[in-house]
Amino acid sequence: MHYVSVDGLTKSFGINPLFSNISFHIEEGDKIALVARNGSGKTTLLKILAGQETGDEGKVWINKDVDVVLFEQEPMFTENESVLNNIFFHDHPIINAIKEYEAAADEENEGKLNAAIIKMDELGAWNFEAKVKQVLGKLNIHHLHQTISTLSGGQRKRVALAKTLIDIGFEHKHVLLIMDEPTNHLDVEMVEWLENYLSTQNTTLLLVTHDRYFLDAVCDEVWEMDDDKLSVYKGNYENYLEKKAAKIESDTASIEKARNTYRKELEWMRKQPRARTTKSKSRQDNFYEVEKKAKKQIADEQLQLEMKMNRLGGKIAELKKVYKNYGEKTILKGFDYTFKKGDRIGIIGKNGTGKTTFLNILLGLENADSGKINIGDTVIFGNYSQQGLQIKEDVRVIEYVKSIAENFPLAKGGSLSAAQFLELFLFPPDKQYTYLSMLSGGEKKRLQLLTILFRNPNFLILDEPTNDLDLPTLGVLENFLAEFQGCLILVSHDRYFMDRLVNHLFVFEGDGVIRDFPGNYSQYRESIASNQQPPETISQKDETTRQVSIEKKKQLSFKEKREFEILEKEIAALTREKEFVTHRLNSGNAPFEELQQLSNRIGEVARLLDEKELRWLELSEIAE
């Protein structure tokens, strides 16, 4: 069934076109991902399809039998109504019966509950109620009588998502579901559930997301908005990347040819008298077209930047027997960890298990109930929180960055100016003189990240940095962090981002239990799926296991015991790196410069592995 046809659609804000003369079709069952830089019109296009905005030119046709349901980044609610009334807003017998049943169950009113059960039986509403229960349970929505105005940003987003999914489940008509960043403010388990839910439902979907694993699993077509045009790539995200790379290579060759033509035409134009003849007019018009193409730049989104990081001393951060409670809720229970140079730690866990509290304690923004927190004198924290930019007055982007520092030092000498650093993070010169108040939400997030990095920290703490960032910006950030030599703590529901950047995890399981897993997120999920023995708990270690470990190593000195423990982690990390580098070398698609770096690195990794394994054997023999 044909759902949507768009022909020659154009939309501008002021003199700047968001998109120009774009055309496309959506068929029943299509699952499409829309990708583009922030500010290029993704959200505007979604709102046009949902009937909330109109284009300047062009035609939009939507089948009269199709309902368009839009899930927005900033959902709208009836603020003084309850969660229950906002979710079940249809005036329909089945919906009303489910609403009454949920209200009676929430109130624990036996009389009302019996009456509601009878009505549910009469209407045959139990199948739909089971789906409602699944959605509410998976999104951790339980207090249905809470007023919307009292909810946090994350809670509002989850209620809006539940409302959307229940809405399309209730509708038996044909539905086009449009979703703008649905994974923001969800924990990883919720994201995985939503991913499975959407990929298994017979839903027609148009999706904007920065979560590449989510995109790859759910969508089978990628649309890219770039340079006010729309390009369509059939297939998943991996296929899109391959086709995009080929397109860039082709465009680069075309532009180089245009530049050669431009130089010849420019010479001809300069030789002509002021009065143009009719005969030369066509060549003059053609010159301006060639000039436009010749001056086009292919954006290189691969950031190559060797930063001169502030020196990080031997002592970094040490937490000993740290406890933290909020009333009866336990956040930390005897937490112990000593941070080492180069630590790249991912933090995962359900919302409300204390991840942000832990970061605040480490940063000194919040006090622990007991325990010791020792921070090294050379540590310079860079903290990206979810609070957003903190500014006293509206200033231009370049002025805001210069207020922090004029230059950014490089490892091999020299520096980058504030303007050059802004360009690396996808703020072109014209955007640098924009007032902060005029930036989009995603651009403000990007600027917030940029200003933290521009301060040149040596210990980065990033709390959900991927929310509201576009895919090009994520590529820039990942490349920067991959080269970062200091300590990194990352809280993120973006599994792709986590897999690429961290080498072990703190898993917050609730009730003060935190597990240290040696690997990235995908490896952690594989270990759970294969029913492997869970890694050692940092808080409240199993006493029997601890005693066996002590007895096994009773002949080692304290220093040797510590070295033995560190060697095990280092060997595991080096083994994983060796496998990754070998795979990359054998892939055949790495550029020449990267191949040189990988060849050098594989030799260094092999040497380090030999040294550390030999030392581990020596210590293990002593311990026996």
C-alpha cells in the first residue's frame, strides 16, 4: 500500500534553505532512518509530514486511510493531568475499561477492581491490556496517578514513548510512525527492548536517531539530508556507510575536474570587456555554475588531532570503602577502586541506580556518607553533564570559546586557534558568529562538549554525551576520544559509542552492588547470554572467594599482589587490542596512513604482551 508521496518540497528559514526540491515515497512496511547534521531540517521535515508545519513549495500527499503518529523530542502533555489520563486519552470503550482497571489496581481498591475486571471480560480487552502492561513495565512507568508537571525530563520522555506505542497498538488502521530521537533518556535495557519491539512489529516507520546499533537493527533504508538535498540509500547503516564513502570519492573527483575548468573560465572572464555580447552570455552563465561546484568542499569529518594533554601524575584517583545512601536507598556500599592512567571505563545500569551520584562524588560535587576519596594533584577534570551550557549573557559562539582560552596546544608543538578548533567540531566560520540563543539544541550540546575539551583536561567524565548529537558530530567526538591519552569515564546508552571507546565496565545493579567487567558492552551482553560466571563484585566481595584468593597469593608481598592483579587486566586489554588491530589490518579497507600506524602498533602490542605474560608467570609460580 502506498502511504506518502512528496514532490519538489522546499523549506527555508530566512534566506537559508533547509532543503530544496526534494521528492520521495513511503510504502507500507518501510523502515527508514533519516540522518543529517543538526540544523539541516530533519525535525522540520518530520513536522511537515505530521501536518504541524507546511513547506514553502512542493506537494505532500498522504493516503486518506493512513494515520500519522509523531513522537517528538519535546513531547506535549496536559500538564495538570495524571500520567494515566495522558496515556489513555482516547474516548473508546476498551481504552476506558483499561483506564479504569489500571486506576483501580493502582489504588488497590477491591470493589472498583472487581467491577473493572468484569468490564474487561465483557469487552475482551485483556489482549490489549497485556500489551499495555508490557510497554509500561519495560519503560519503568508505575506511578500512574502522578501529575505530569512533577516528572523529570527523562520520565516525561518515557511517558511520551509509552503513549505513542500504546496509541499505535490501539489503532487498527494503517499507521505511519514518525520518531524523533526515541532512545534519548532511556537506559540500555530499555533501548534494546524498544529495538526488538520495533523490528518485530509490522510498523511503517520514519526514524531520526543517533544510535547506530538501533538504526542498523531496525531500519532497512537510510535517507541522508546534505547540502539541502535528499539522498536515498537502500539497505542498513553499514551499507549506507559504504555507499556514502564511494559517493564522497566520486564527488571529490568531480570537484577537482570543476576546479580545473574554473581556472580556465576565470582566465577567460577576466580577459573579456565589460560589455558582454549575447554570444558570450551563455558561457558567462556557465562560469557561475562551474564556480559554485568548484568551490564546494567535501566535509572531512575524520578528526586528526594530537592534543598536548596536561601531565597526569602517578596518583590519579583512589576511592576506599565509600558508602552513600539516600534514606533507605543504597547507592554505594563499600566501593573500592584505584584509577590508573589510561583507564577507559563505561558505566551502565538502570535509571536510578546511582550512576550520576557516583560521578558527583568523584568530582567533589557531592559528599559521601563515609570512606576516603583521594584525587591526585595533577588531575584536571573535564565534566560533561546533562545540565547544558551555563552562560550569564547571550554572546557569539567564537566569543564564548575565546573566553575559555585563545588557543589549544598540540602534542608536536604549535596550537590551534579557537576558530580552527570550532571548525574541527563542525562550526564553520559563518556559524561561529551566531549568538548562542540562535543555536539548535544539538548545536548547543556540541558547543558544550567542545568547550570542555578546549580546556584540555586529563580526566574526562562524560554523562550521556550522545543525546541530541547528530551522526557526523558523533564521528568527530569518537575520533577525538579514541586518541585521548588521559582517563575517561563514559555514561551512555549508545552501545556503539561505548563499544568503540571503553575497555571495561562498572555495572550498577542497584542496592549498592557494582560489578567490574573487563570488556566493552557487547562483550558483557555476550557473557550474560552464554551464562558465564559474573565478574567479581567491587562492593561486598564474596568472602569465600576472597579468602581463597588471599591463601593462593599468601607468599606474595602486598606490592606483588597488586602487580599480579593489574597484570591480569592489562593482559586481557592487550589481547583484545591485538585481536582488533589484526582484524583491522586484514580487513583490506583501511587507508594507507592508518595501515602504517596499525603495523607499528601490532609490534608494540606483541612486545608488551610477551613482557607482561612472562612477569605474570613468574608471580603465579611464587603464589602457588
